[in-house]
Amino acid sequence: MDGNGRWATNRSWPRLVGHRKGAERVKEIVRCAPDLGIEWLTIYAFSTENWKRSTEEVLGLMGIFARYIEREADRLAAEGVRMRFIGDRSRLDKKLQALMLGIERRTAHLTRLNLTVAINYGGRDEMARAVRSLVADAAAGRIDPAQIDGAMISAALDTRDLPDPDLIIRTSGETRTSNFLPWQSAYAEYEFTPTLWPDFSPDELAAIVARFGNRDRRFGGVKHA
Ligand code: IPE
Ligand code: MG
């Protein structure tokens, strides 16, 4: 969800106004996703690198996350949305952690849409934590290092309950992947759009999804007749 800051700066508004507008966009995109056939939607809200921003912006973003959970909980539950979070929560405010755990538990039985929000997420950090846990398991004799394969690595990541992404969309004209699901995206398709996140509409998402449906995905194999 890139481009909130530029969207606000273009209007001579504080960056946080852009983040608030961005959060409104998330609500719309979450609402329209099931109708587009999307069952799994993962959004990158805050990276392990975003702590480098000003205290005001970091605290503002954390406040937006907490308010989103508090204000959207009833609607998400009513609409059948199961909410999860990935990333290292240990560095987050305790109250925010409690809200995250609360909505995960409250929506754990829902199936219409699997919404995952990445907060304090970085692919390399996730892999480092996974390696630590696998090495600890090996050192304790719970697993044999010779058995470690791709499936075991996937199972040690924050995304262990999620399928690998089919399609990754980055907004705001940047053509980087920026530490987002690097292991999981080995076969993902990418779409890069110049649209700033606060302007990203359900119509644009529908157009991208339609294009994705026409792509020929071979996963390293050959074209099927
Ligand atoms: C949102 O956009 C990403 C978040 C960290 C929430 P940015 O804040 O990166 O916006 P730009 O890149 O400055 O326009
Ligand atoms: Mg940015």
C-alpha cells in the first residue's frame, strides 16, 4: 500500500492524512475482494524498516492500526472476514498486540475472506526468526537437520497457515518488492501500478484481477494444451 505520503504531500497535507485516507481505501478493498473471487488478501501495512520514520508518523500509524481493528471488528465479523497478522509483534505496543490477538480469536471461525495484515513485517526478519526456531529444534533433538526441506521452512514462517501468493500488486509506481513475502512469492505474478494507494479503487483492482486471470502460469513446467 505505497503512496500515502506522496498523496498527502501533493495536496500540502501532513503525511498522516494520507495514511488515514489509505486506511479508508483498505476498508473498500476488503469489502469488494470476495466479489472479485479473492479468498486470501494480504496487505503490507508496516515494515521492519518503517521504524526509521519520525516518531510522529510511527505513532500515528500505530494509532490508525488500533482504530481500524476497534472500529471495523463488528463489520469484519459480520462479513465473514477472518483476520490474521504476520510480522514480529513483540516490538508493538501491548494494547495493540491485545487488539490483534482479540480479533484473530474472534474471527478464527470465518471463511469468506482471509485478510492478513503485515505489521512490523520484513521477509528477512521472518526468515531469521524461522531459522532460529529450526536451529533450536535441531539443537534440542526435535528435528534432524538433514530433514529440513522447503515445506519445513514454509511451516516455520509467519505465513504457515497461508497459501503462497498468486498475485502481488505494488502501488505508487515503485518497481521493488521491498522485503514483502520473498520466500512465499517464488512463483507469484507481479503488477506494478503508478496509482498512489489512496487512489487505488475497487475498479482498478477488478481490472488487475481480470488481467491476472488471462496470464499463463506454468510454475516451471510446460504450457498445457
Ligand atoms: C504507505 O505509503 C506505506 C506505509 C508505511 C503505511 P508511504 O508512507 O510509503 O507513502 P510514500 O511512499 O511516502 O508516498
Ligand atoms: Mg513509500
